[in-house]
Amino acid sequence: MKYLRFFIVFALCITVVLSACTPTAAPTVKPEQATELPLFYGAYATPIEEPWDGVIHVALQKAADEGKIRYEYTDDIGYSGDMERVLREIAEDKKPAAIFGDAFGNEEAVRRVGPEYPEIAFVFGSGLGPSEPNVAVFDNWIHEPAYLSGMLAGGMTKTNIIGMVGAHPVPEVNRLANAFIEGVKEVNPDAKVLISFINSWFDPAAAKEAALAQIDAGADILFAERFGVIEAAVGKGLYSFGNMSDQYELGPSSVITGPVWNMTPTVDYVIKQVNSGSFTAMDLKDFSMVAKGGAYLADFHGMESNIPADLLARVQSREKEIKDGLFRVNISEEAPAGAQ
């Protein structure tokens, strides 16, 4: 029960109602239409309350609600070897047109099973490349709004110490941390960013503890790459930045904004490929970036009144340059210097 409030608030943030009784999300289409729609299946290693898988789930559910696909899912599969078995069961029993999920930690399982079912589109989050004939990959390329968040944090800190708590020091998290740090440094070269990794994809208690340690070390603004950090910021009356979804509701007095990952462009592209029979193994990276609407800064929800006007204008100018292709945020996937 200790994490229940996290789950409830996350559901509000992503504006969906998660079923507590069944892992199957029913599409809002007429019965006679349902059998004509392709079945897209979600195979998630973590509970969908975890933000990374939650973003994929929301985009697929949205497509189902719009009558584009049928959608079912299984979550909390884990990393102990069950993914390979579950994927084969899905392929054999459900015969979906596509299977979406997160391959991180389950790379070998996905790449073993995928080629055995070439008629199914396997579309998985991965730090590796696509695999012929039918394994396409994506990732949450939200380093651009992370950079903008860093600019805001650098301009708003009073102590010149900012904290960030991340999951693992893997490329996808490192590039967020490094982009955030670069954004901080553009505005405030004297600021220091404390980086801590909890070595878990979902442990709100550990993330909160790490955040509190950063606060004790002088941090007055926090970047919540993981759940639990915003709760620490709220408890101490500090500003914070969410991640992957609009997390304002987790702390209306705390959350300024944050990088948002939008999987809808990726999902819509795959639907078109599946429907036209042209799906192929590819890297779907571009669909998760700002230029195609796959990443953006969350709404300020009125919190912009707490941001100095000149700083806000500077960030908005940089945001436009990113959208127009006039400014490129560096992609650095090495572990940040000094990270713990």
C-alpha cells in the first residue's frame, strides 16, 4: 500500500484510468469493427505504473480508443527469463499484428523470439539497433527538453547546487543527465549538479532517499528522472522537474515542468506500416524527438509566473531553435562525471 499514492497520481498525470481487474484494455469500437482491426499487444517487463512502460501503454491505448487498433497487454513480466516464454505464448495464442514492449534487460529474449514469427512486427525499446527481419527499435529521446529543463534549473537555483536522481547509468539515462547538465551550464556555469543512481527502474523509496541526501548536500532544485524524487521536493518546499510524463499533479507547488515523451508518433507510424504490409526492421528514433512531436516540455500549469521573465524568454527562444533545427543538443551517453 505504501506506493499506492504514486500509482494513483501517475494515472492522473497521464490522463488514463488503469484497470485494476484485468490486463486487457478494451478498444472503444463497435463489435462488428473489432475483428477487422489489427491486434497490437504490449509486453512489459515492469508494471505499467512505471513511467517508461506507462508512456508506451498510453499511446497504444489512445490508438485503441480512436478505433485504429485492438489492444491488449501483459505487464510486470520481469527480467528473470520469463519474457521469452511470454512472447512465444502471445505469438502463438494471440497472433497479434504487432508486439510492443521494453527490451532493456530482455534483449536476448526479444531477439531470439522475434525472427521465429516474421509475420509479427516486434517493436521494442532498446539501446541496440534493429534486427532483421522484423525487430524494430525505439528509445525515449527526450534529451532536448531535458536540456531546456536544465536551463530553467540553472537560472532558478539559489544555492548553485542542483540534484538529479536517475535509475541506472545506462545510455538512455546518461544522455538525459548530460543534456540537463549542459542546459544548466549554459545559463549558470558556476552551478553544480549532483547525480545519483538508485540502480533500479522502479523504487520510489530509494529515489526519495537519494533526493533527500542531495537536499542535505545543498541542492535546492531536483530533476526527478525516477519516481519518489518529487515527493522529497514537496516535503522540503523545493522546486522540481518531472520526467517522461507531465507530473505536475505529483507536486502542484513544486513541479515547474519537465521532459515529456510522446509515443503516439511512433505508434501511428507502425500502424500505417502494418496496415500497408510494409513493416520492416528499423530504428524509430526520430519519432521520439522534438521535431516530430515525440518529445516536448510539459505544460507549466501557471508555474511560469515563478520563473524570471528573461530566463523564460531565453528558454523559449532555445526551444524554438531546437524545433527549427537551428540548435542541436549534444548526445552524450557516457556516465556523468562525479555520479554516485
